[in-house]
Amino acid sequence: MQTSSRETLAVYTVINTPEGGEIRLRIGSGQRNDDSSLTVQLDAVPINGKLEIRRYLPPDRVRRLGMPGTAGVAV
């Protein structure tokens, strides 16, 4: 089993703002397994039940890309 080639994932919950926007708050991380399943470790549980799992990007790269809805991302 190769662990070094596994892609690191970031787990977010999406919070709707009163202005109609969205904020993504990082609440965990994950990895893809050899059988294409996911292993996820949550550090918090979203009260809205919504999870968004994305490829991990360092915080400076998220800001440079200007990803929509990531202004409030806590990483």
C-alpha cells in the first residue's frame, strides 16, 4: 500500500451568510484510499449537516486563486 501518493483532501462546512453569500469553514481532512473510498477525520461537526470535500490547497494559494466563497476559509 502506498501512502505517499495519496492526495490530501480538505473538509469544509458551508455557512450561508445573511447577505446571501457562503463561507467555507475547514473542519477536517481526508485521504483517498486505494479502493477509491475516502477516509475522513473531522475536528468539528457541522450543525447544518453539509460537508464539502475538496483537494487541499495551501491558504496562500486559495487567496491567490480567489476561489469563490473562500474569503472566510479557516485552514
